[in-house]
Amino acid sequence: MTFADETAADSTFLNGTSTVDVAPSSRPDYVVRLYAYKEGPVKATVRFTNPSNGEYLFHEVTVDVTAPGLIDTLALEAPVRQSARKLVTIDNPLPPDEAVTFAGASDAGGDGSWWRCDNPHVRLTKIGEMKGNKEGVFEVEFRPLQPILDVREAMLSFDIAELGTYKYALKLLATPPPSTPQLRFEAPLGGQQVETFTFRAFNTAATTFNLKVTHPDFFEIVGGPQLAVEAAPTWEGVDVRVQIRFEPEGLGQLSDTLVIDGGDAGEYKCTLLGVCKRPQPQGPFVVTKAGRDIAFRNVFSDEREFSFTVDSDKFTVAAPTMKIPGRQSSNCNVKFTPPADGAANEEISAKLFVKSATDNMPPWVYYLRSGGD
């Protein structure tokens, strides 16, 4: 008995026993086994020959190989923006010197579309070479951008020109991020500090991220509440930086949460922890008889009245009180009056105190020093 496969496909196998005994006046059953890797019509001829006299007969076999079903179901679970991976292995029945062509693969001159998945957060990667090996190994990676609390199903398939299509069902789960990053700030009352929060964006299309904090009077988003980010050039994503300015208006510890919402590109959170210390003394400022302007900024978000006093009668302020709009600066003019005893060259020091008239905050202190004309 011999087989002649008219399709001449190395991925189609037709076989059976090499001999069969036929009793006189009998009709034995003969089993032919077909294994095909690719869909489509298969034609073959099965030839039976009597070795004693050379008589023969043959049967033409036509088989329509249908599309493949599911090979396996893979369950993948990962925290948001982290990956879950599984390896899948397929047999390679081709001879060692036979090419293995991934239809559409970039290394074969195609556009890289040799695999498909209806979930954009799944990718398939070839591990090593398949040609010349008895099997091919592939890595399925799932990296979600949003939590998935109920199982979500997806289909993954890939094509090999010589072996056909392979299909896998995916069951996907995504948990919230395991931890929230933190930014720490420390600044005196009246001062400020800027820190940068860096997050990795994996958006496949240009996306506008919306940024917000609960206490914008303390934590200001530098650049505004929206951030345009171009599509990430690769699967690995791109680093995006957001600057936060901490400018407190109350002593002690302050906390907030930065929320970055990119819609389908995911949500990011960062805990903001700030410590506001007592105002730090400034100076010394050299003051002459002609006077000097000393800038003072209202660190509060609303208009406040401030008092300006000096602990020496040799220095005077032009305006003992002043109303300053919120987050605005104004100048306090200070003049030096030399002592009447003629010791004009003697250096005299003093302190300028600036205090809010509506609360019990500690005063801002500016060191003064006489000098020049």
C-alpha cells in the first residue's frame, strides 16, 4: 500500500499500515489517518498492490480541512501597569531546513501583523527561532491599564504560512495598583518647593491627561490641569513628568492626592505629603538714609492686612500697616536715621517684623543693617 499526496504540503500527513491481509471473498476495512496543520482541500491517492502478481487498485481521497478550533484557554491576572506572562509551545513538524514564515511579520518584510488580539493590552512575542527546532515557543503578555474586577474574555491568534492559524482564548483579570507613590515637601511659611512626579504612560494614541488635587492652595500643578501626551512609541511606554509646587499657608503637616486621569490610558495617583515650618529669617538688608524697599509676599490665598514694625528707633517704616492681595507681593519701604550724637559711622542692626493682623501666625523676620548714605 502506498500514498500519493497531491497537495505536496509538508504540513499535511496521511498515513496507515503498510500491509493489509485480505481473505478470499472478503472486504476488509482499512483506516487512513489524516493530520493537517492548515485549512483547505487535501487530495491524495491510496494505492493497494498485490506483491505476488502486481495487480493493484487505488482510491482517490478528497478531504476539506476546516478552520482550526481553540488550542487552549489561558488565564492571566496582573496589577494595573504590571505584566502577567505565559509561555505557549507548538509543534514544528517541518524538516529542519524548511522555512517557518510568520505571515506579516516585520522580519519577513511585512507590517508586523502576524498575530492578533481583540484586547489592546495583550501582546505576543516569539522566543527564539522556530526553524530547525521541533517546537516553537511564544510569550503571551498581559499588561492592563485599568482594573478589571470581573473576568474579561479575549481572543488571541497568530499565523504561520506553512502551518496555518493558532487560536487561544484568554480570560483576563486586572487588580488595582499594589501601592501609591509619594512625593514629600518641606518649606517654611512664605517659601515654596517644587518636586517632580514621573509616571510611565502606555497610551497607544495621543491622549490628554486631566490633573487635579484637592487643595490647590497648598499644592499647585505647574503647567495647568491638563497635559497632552503623544502616543507611546513602543510597548514599553514613555516617561511623563508633572511638577508640583508646594506653597503652604499654614504650619504643620499637609497632605493631598494628585490624580492623573487618562481615560482608557489609565488613572495614576500620587500621595503628596508636605511639612510647613516657621518662617525663616531673611537678610541682612543694608538700609541707608535714602531708604530701601523690602519685598514681602502675602502667602495666603485671600487678601490680608499686615503690620510692619522695627525694634529700633533708628529705623522707620513708611507704612506701618498694608493690605496685600492673596498670593501677591508688595514693598515695605524702610529708612535709617543716624544717631544724633554724631556716631554716623557706627553700624546699627535691627529687626523688621511682619505679622498678619487676622491670625496668630508667627511673624516674618528681616534683619536690617545700617550703611552708606
